[in-house]
Amino acid sequence: RGQRSQVVTLSVNECSCGKWTNLGIPCSHAICTAKWFGLDLTQLVGSWYLMSEYVSTYEGRFRPLADVEYWDPPAFELYHNSSRRERRRRGRDRTSRIANEMDQPSTRARQRIHRGSSSQQRRP
């Protein structure tokens, strides 16, 4: 498809595209290279994707927390510092989300629809 070439190092499970290193799953370049050399592709997947690793994660005992009534009393006293209370500002809260290119309105969305120009308003 493209004219880019990637360097695959099978001995360290690495490809210059970076996908194999980041995901732990061989990228298309690594798969093609492994097939060329006749290697087993399941040996190239990260160990954390193996079923044995999944099972070993949950084989230990989980001890749920008891109800609050059974907790020991804390060794410290909690108090409310009213001077640190933040005043509520008027108006709508500002968003903390970082804007990206999808937030920019398209040129079509900015066009104003003029009266009579809509196809719904035309009559034969």
C-alpha cells in the first residue's frame, strides 16, 4: 500500500512502527515476518494475554470489606474546616475537557439557512 518500510526484530519482539511494543500483540509487519520464517505466532503475543496469566490473577482469595459497623474507630479525629470551603460561583461551570479538532464546527454547520432557501419550503 504505502512506500514505508518497517524494521522487525523478532529476537526482542519489536517493530519500528511501535505497535508491537505498546500493545504486546504483533503488528502486521511482525506477523508477515514471522510467517516468512515459519514461526508460531502464539509465541509472539505478550505473556499477560495468556489464559494462564488471567487465571492466576484471580486464583487468590478476595476478602471483602466488612460493614461499617464492624470497622475499628479511627485513631485520629476528623473535623470540618469551614474556612477552606470554596465559594460557589455564579453561572455554568467551565468544562475541563481539552478541545480537539472534532470540536471545531464544520463550514457547513456555520452556514446560515435563509428563509425560502430550504427545499422543504418550496412548492411546485
